[in-house]
Amino acid sequence: MKLLKGKKIADKILTVLEKKIKKLFQKPCLAVILVGNDLASDLYIRLKKKAAKKIGIKFQLFRFSVKVKEVEIIQKIKKLNADKKISGIIVQLPLPGNLNTQRIINALDPRKDVDGFHPENIKLFLEKQARFFPVFPQAIMEILKSSRAKLKGKKSLVIANSKIFGETMVVALENKRIKASYFLFKELKNKRDLIKKTEIIVSAIGCPGFLRGEMLKKGALVVDGGITKKEKKILGDIDYSSAKKIVSFLTPVPGGVGPVTIACLLRNTYKAAEEASLKRLSRKCKA
């Protein structure tokens, strides 16, 4: 069994990005909205900031109290949308329960939505006209590519918590000529036989250890995108001790999808900066 470690994949992406960023006249800048004091969110923000600064992307953090009103966050987003120095904007999730996450995401300028969460960007991706490749599915595809296994024509199955993520992953997989389908976690009871027959499994549930070795096909390639913090441990969806005896490839948690997701976020930030720069240049040429 081979572990598909994310750091090596992420480092390759970041090395390429660093060279490209050096050629830009205006350096990219990523703005991050953070609400509350969630320890996991704080950790993810620090990791994103460290990676961004390492490759020359500016990083601005806007922290709000857990008691913040939704309108205040949306007002800040609108200001960032209009700021030409800001290349990309992300809202660190999850948000506190008193806030409407979708309404806040919808306030982002789709051209600066570098996570790829805005409905317009999801719609474009599903229609295969993507402005941005959503970062989490993008990271999963990078990990699959890194396995160097023959993927074309294989059957894959995505176990998801949301229809949007399931549909996005199916399109991403089919773009690489991998046969793909998904089901929601609540349907698990009726899908065990399907899991056992499938060669590529992507799980992103946040249910520690639910996917055991005996549920998996011998030699399967498994990407564990489920991250749950339990006490001081970070746990994935896959029961590692039983799965390692069955599968051919597996991503560790932590250290699998996470680092690659950050690298893909910064790649989208670079792309947003590059496209904004080209548009400004085009307007100058026409003037």
C-alpha cells in the first residue's frame, strides 16, 4: 500500500507558482474573512498565510467577533470586491450558526471567489466552462494524478455530504475519463455493495473511521477528504489500520488532501490576479 502524501504534491505546485508570480507586475493578494475563534480555522489560516508568503502572495486577514452582524461581513466583502489590489477573497468555513453562509458567499465577486464556492462559479464548472476549478475537488484530482495509476476508464464513487460537492466531483472525474457517480452519506446503508465493487473511492464526510477495510475493493485507490478534530487528534473517514491491508493507494489524515487544497487555493489566486492584470492591460490598449 502506497501513501499519497500531500506535501510533496503541494510543493511542486507552489514551486511552479512562485516562478510565475515573480513575473507579475502586481503581486497577487488574498483576502481572508474569519469569524470567531475556532481553533481548527485558526490553524488553517496560519497554514494558508505561511504558504502564500513563501511564494510571494500577499495575505490580508479580516477577523470578526462571533457576535458580528451578517451585514457587516457583507459590507466588508463589497469593499474587497471593489479593491483592485485584492486578487482573491475567501470566507473561512464553517461560519457560526447565526450567520447565513450562502448569503455571505453570494456577496463575493465571482471573479475573486478563489475557493470556487460562488453559485455562478459552480454553475460554470458543471457546464465545463470553469472560471475556477473549486479547490477541494481540484486537490483531490491532483492527488489521483500523483498516484500514476491507470485511471482512465476506471469506476469511481464519491461519498458526499452535499449534492453540490458530489456533482462537482463527478464532473472533475469525468473530465479525466474516469467513470463517476456519487451518493450522499445518508444513503450509505443501501450502497455498501457498490463501495465493495468500486476501484476509486473519494470520501468527504467527516465521520471518523466509518469506512473500514472490509468495505473496500481489494487494490482500491482511496482519497480520504474527511477531516474531523477529536480532542487533540485529526481523524479521517477511513479506518487506516484495516484499510491499509486492502487498498493499493491511500491518503493520510492529516497530511493528505489538506496541503494540496492550500496549494490549489493559491493557484486560483494567481489565476485571478493574472486575469485581472490582462483585463487592465487590454483596457489601456483600447484607450
